[in-house]
Amino acid sequence: MNITELTVHELKEKLEKKEITVTEITKAYIDRINEKEKDVQAFVTTLTDEAIEKSKKIEEEIENGKITSKLAGIPIGIKDNMCTKGIKTTCSSKMLENFVSPYDATVVEKINNENMINLGKLNMDEFAMGASTEYSYFKKTKNPWNLNKVPGGSSGGSAAAVAANLVPWALGSDTGGSIRQPSSFCGVVGLKPTYGLVSRYGLVAFASSLDQIGPITKDVQDAALLLNIIAGHDSKDTTSVNIEKKDYTASLKNDVKGLKIGIPKEYFGEGINKEVKESLEKAIEKYKELGATVEEFSLDIADYALATYYIIACAEASSNLGRFDGIRYGYRTKNFSNLKDIYRNSRSEGFGAEVKRRIILGTYVLSSGYYDAYYKKAQQVRTLVKKEFEEAFKKYDVILTPTSPTVAFDIGSRSNNPLEMYLADICTVSVNIAGLPGISIPCGVDSEGMPIGMQLIGNYFAEETILNAAYTYEQAIKFRENYKPKFKK
């Protein structure tokens, strides 16, 4: 039995039957990290010594009946933009290279309350701005399916770590596709919950009206399991929604008979890779076989989503990143003779090129004379995007699209072409603009053996619907049984 290949629900079952121990699980993952991390480069900070110590303590307390949590002793990885008390939270930036958070994010608190074991903080594009994890200050994470390819971004470290079995599951954050797109590239499951379902308290903000924390897992059941833990109202987050607590694992029925699936034709047109399209068409046929009703329709506002997203996201980034000024915390330049120099040089030296690009663009669209023409107009289009989705969900239970127009691309092939990089988000950004839930699941591989992702979008707080649709398809095609990362160089 290879412990690191098991899903969390399988680990949980074996722990309950006393077939394995918490320490054995933790050691297996640490051995795996020692073996594969040098190739994958998924972690910014590893906590292997702390993990072993904690696993022994948890094991002892389980035996003494002091801990009854069903997920006690399960390891996890956390994207490095979520605050962890006493552990570095860098956002993969020079600006926060040595920042140690004095408090835990709400999601981290919830994980600690379950007595899970944090194996480390995972690499990402700097301040979550990017689609390839090439914009990290520290390292470039590689895709476990082919080490010459990107893992996607910005949660590339989280997706690559799960795909490479360095962690059984991980937390990512999604501003415009940053959970779903790397999950698609790495052949894992990534869920972006409805905006407000999971607390953002302690998540270092990129674009506050778009950011959402969610799970990246090996299968859909694990995604539902982790969502059970992290979802819920939080008084510390004013955008957190107070709705009844649900058990998302109970929604996994393995049955889609009568489910109405809408296929927006705009997502299958020009720019979608031929093999991606073919794989999605096979998935659509599979849903028909399983008893779902499938219908094509038009979601023409999708054509404006990418421009709308980048105006809103950059405007909010410009505002949120204003706090990093070399005075309060974070990086401070050594090269200054007055206050203006501190501000200018700290920000120039502390931020990478992509972050600067987005701050400049955001400052421009918020500036006097351009605010109405760009930012205000983008917010008006945002309302139209929401309305169009609301109309679509009067007819359909689920909307099915590609997660990404392509499979993972070569490292370095797009990092000098920002516009081409931004187009990687074309299928995912409208979900964040509208605040809807979306899940990416693997639906096949291309001729080079790289994973292809399918996105299922649901109505507000209809996570159960998309989780069950994803689960039913997953059970039918058994992707994990048929395909595994090759670590090809």
C-alpha cells in the first residue's frame, strides 16, 4: 500500500480501522516530499520536523480519547497567502519574504481545530497575480505530469503538491480561476466556492470582491469533505454569508438523471485547443448517457468578461497593495535619504514585474478622468454578467465549459507575453465576476499525456449540485485509476 496515493477519505477509513497510524501517514508524506520536492518545487516553507512532532502528539491524544475529530492527523498544505501564526506568510514575494503572521486565518483556525497537520506553505504567483506560478519571487513550480510545463497559477504550488502526492489535499485561493486552472493543468479537482461561503479573514487580499478560498483535492469526495470544514459564517469577515451549515458529502448521489446542463457556445469557439474541445465533447456525451439533459445556449456577455475582470482586479489590487510601503511591515529599502525614497524604492525593489504592472494598470483605471470610462463601466458590465448567469440558471442546473482553453504550456513560453498569459483565464473569470461556485475536474488527457480539465458552474450556494455532477462523472470515467503524473523531464 502506497499511503501517499490514497485519498483523504481512504486515509480516514484506514485510521478508523486502525490499519495505519497518524505517524505512519505523516512520515510517508515527509518521505515523499524529500524524494520529489526537488523536482516539483511546490513549497516555499516546509514544516516536516514540526509535522512529525505534532503527529506523535495527536496519535497519543487519539489513543487517550482526548481527540475525537475524524480528520485528526490528516496532513494538508496551505497556499502561502493565508496567514499562519508563527509561520512565514510570504505571498511568494520579496515584499513579505520574512513576514511571520501574528495570527491565523479563519480557514487555518478551522483546520487546526480539526487537528490536521500542516506540512508547509505552498508556492504561488506573487500576491496571487499570474496563471503559471512563474511569477514567484522564490522559485518556479513544475507540473508533475511534465516537469518542463507550468502547473498553472496562481495556486500552482497547491495543485502540483496534490498531483505529486506531496500532500493529500491543499487550500488554494481563486480570484479569476487560480484554483480551477492549475487543477485543470495538474489533473486534480479544484473547487471555487460561492463568494462569501468561506471566510476570507486572514487571506492576504489581491482583489477583495473576487477572492475566494477553496479546496484542491485528489477527488470530488475529498473536495466536499474539505468544504465541510472551511465553509461557514465568520463575523470577522463582513462579506461572509450566514447560511445554514450543510454536509456537502451527503450530496454525492452518483446520479444525474434529469439534471439540466447548459453548454454556452461562446466557450467552445475560437481559441479553444482542438484536443481540449474533443475531450469536452466526449464528457458531454457521457453526461447524456448518464441521463442528464444537455442543451447548447448563448452566454454572449462572456466576450466582455476578461476585460471586465482585469479592470476590476487591477483596481482592487492597486488599492489593497498600497499598504506595502516600507513603513509598517514588509520589505524596506536600504537605499533612501527621505520619506519619498522609502516609498518609491521599497515598492520598486519589493514587488515583481507582474505585480507592478497590475498596480500601474489599476491606478490608471481609478484615476481622475478615467474612472468613469473604465472602472465604473466595468462595474456596470459586472451587473450584466450576473444578470445573464441568473437568467441561464432559470433554465439550467449546471453550466459546462472547458476550465482552460489549452493544456499546461511550456515554462517560459508565455512569461514575457502578459496578454497571452491573461487569456489563460478566459474560461474562469466570469465565475468570479458573478460570485458563483465553479469546480474543475479532469476529463481526459491530450496526445502528449497532459490533463484536460472540465469546469462545472453552479447557481449561488448550489455547491451540492456541481459536486454531485462532478462526482457522478468522476465515478463513470475513473480518471485517477487510468492516468497518473509521469514526472517526465
